[in-house]
Amino acid sequence: MKRLVCYTAFLFALTVNISSCGGNSSNNSSTNMDSTTVKKGTTKISWGQTNGKDVFLYTLTNAKGNQVKISTYGGIVTHWISPDKNGNKNSIVLGFDSLSGYLAKPPYFGALVGRYGNRIGDAQFTLDGKTYKLAANNGKNSLHGGLKGFDKQVWDASVANDSTPALTLNYVSKDGEEGFPGTLKVTVQYSLSDDDELKIEYSAVTDKATPINLTNHSYFNLTGDVSNTILNHTLTIHAANYTPVDTSLITTGEIKAVKGTPFDFTVPEKIGARIGQVTGGYDHNFVLDRKDSSLQQAAVLTDSISGRTLEVFTTEPGLQFYTGNFLDGKFTNHDGKVINQHAALCMETQHFPDSPNKPKFPSCILKPGATYHTVTVYKLSVGK
């Protein structure tokens, strides 16, 4: 089979397959349910029902005892639990202990985003001479797949029969769903290594040409405490250029140098040092410095309070850096603390925003007979 990877490399095929069932909307807490061991290092619990389907919460546990919890609703990473430099265990991602928190539609906490992550200008694009209209769910633009994107679907799940704790999620997006052409068959696999690497592999095929841009929308706070903002985190992004945006946060089509601007994270910099110079805060795509299409380090995030470091590796050409500008206290984290502005940040690996309308950007049109495949790894470590 001919293999197309929109500006990335096809590494290897994923296992697919699965199960799910029906019911009415409800929710359950992850703290009061009996878990079932699926295999060594992987357990699951029943987590309620929505969209007429049962929802399950899986927990991946590595040899160190560190855990990543993933819901089949939205493919959401609800927790990533690990010790800080003092041995205190907490979660470095925002999330909830029950399904009801996610049904209240928070801003994509931990979710798998698609069919097209980020924004598409004027909620439309033209492909092969035909204009496709999308839902305008972000002002006049389409954001993260529309009104009911992949983050609001119940995914089928299976557990790989290998030594590394891993969860494979599968979803079929029908032709015309949210306005996009083609029936798209998507597979995403999460795995947690003993080196505390959360690996996410995305794969898809289609029967009609379609834009595709899959990502994970986890909100990170390395302190594990949202009462600490992320403004004192230190960030490096391997990107000499970024894509400027207009007032509606749609890319202008330009690619500009970061040198001499508050977007320069080519050397380690405190996130809060220059954020006041950026209207609204950071919510921008960075053009990663790539030598080829292999898996490469894109960013490094560090926190002195916890001693944690998070490295981001990806095969993708871009990284969306977002500083939680729209977090406004409406939601509370799993520990009961209020989530305010700048309580967390996102580092979404991706194709550039509005690529379907920007022919000079790397193409992310997937065609029949081709396979979309990208890989992103978040590697966590702790210093002293």
C-alpha cells in the first residue's frame, strides 16, 4: 500500500480491534469502582455511559508504579501520576475523577482531537474544486473538529498483548461527519514505558480525500498543583519560526522568525517573562526545526518546584503552545482546586492551523490508498 504521512514518517502499523455497548447517559467516580486487570500493568473500570455507549477508564502502570489513566470517552488522558523530587505523587495533567466532569464540556482537557485539530478559517475549505462547510464553533471559525469532534465520541478499545502497558483506541468517522468528506478509520495507541515515556501513535485511512490533523490536548502543570501557575515553568522550543495569527487566532499564512520577539524559546526561558507582550497570551503554532521526518525532540519543559522535566518528541512539523488563556475558574481539578487562567499549558503536536486554506503550508490531505501515521512522545523525568 502506498503510504502518505502529511510531512511525517510512517513508522509501523498499529493493532486495531475492539468493544463497546449501549445505555443512557450517567457517570461514575474512578475512586469507588472495582477494577479489572486486563493484563499485567493494565486495568480498567466501568466509568458510566454516554452517547448510548458504555465508557471505560483504563489505567496503565509501569514498573515504577507511575500511572496514566485514559477514558474511552474522547480518548482522554485524565491523569498522569508520578512522584516529584520529594517523592510526593500527584498528576501533572488537568482532569476529573468522574465522567460527569467531561460531559460538562471543559476545554478539551486531555482529549484526542480530530478530525482536524486547531482552527480552520471561516469554517470552510475547498478540496478538489468542492467547498466543504463546517460548524463555526469558535467565532466564525471551526475549532478541533467541530461541535462533536473526536473528543466527544466513545472510542472502541483493546489492549495489546505485549510487555509494555498499552491501550489501542479505534473510531470510524463517517463520511460527512461534522462536514468533512470521507469515511475515516482512525486508530490511536497510547503506551507507557518504564522510562516514563507516554507514546501516542496516530494512524488513519480514508475512502475520500480529506484533511486530517490529530493531536492530544492535555493541559500540563508540572508542579501537580493548579494553585501554582505555569508562568514560572521554563520552556525550550526547537523552532526558529512561528506562524502569526489574526485577531480571530487564524494563521495569516506567513512564517516569521522568532528572533527578537517574545516567541523566541530557542533557549530556555520562563513562560511568564514576556507573556505580557503577547496579546491574550501564547496560543501559537511553532514551526519546528526539522532535519528530516523522523521522531525528534521538539520542546523541553521544566519546573523547579517539583524538579520535573517534560520532553516532547514528535514526527509532526508543528507545535501549538497554549498558556491556558481562556481558563476562567469555571472548573475544578480532580483535587478540588479551581482551575484559573494560566493554571496549565498545552503542547499540541500538529500540522499548522488552517492548512486546508493555506497552500504554502505542509499539506495534510489524506487520500484513498494512503495511510496517515504520526508519533508523539512525552517523556517525564525528575531531578533533584
